[in-house]
Amino acid sequence: MKYISWFSTIFSVIGAFLVAGQYNLIGYICFIIGGAGWGYIGFINKDKALYTMQGIFLLANIMGLYNAL
């Protein structure tokens, strides 16, 4: 579980910097990967707040990815 959380954190941080640098396509892909990992961790740990937030972020990131295309 520890590796998934670090993997997800790294992808989320990379996604943030890529979107900030206007590399939107790959940035949103990284956000989606990172968010999926955190959503999984929230689900496994029965943390409803975490997986709800990640689900909403997933929708926002899909919208961003769609707009980047």
C-alpha cells in the first residue's frame, strides 16, 4: 500500500507541474493515474472522503484531458 501511495503522489505532483507548464495532455494523464491510485487507497481503507474527492477530481481531470485534445 505504501508503494501505491508514493507512486500516486509522484504522478500527482508531476501532473501539477506539467499542467502549470502548459503541457496539459501529459499533465492530465499523470493526474488521472495519480488520482486513480489515491482513489484505490481510499477504497481499500474505506475512507469515503478520500475516494469521493478522487472521484470528483477524476471527472475534472477527464474534462481537462478532453479540452487538451
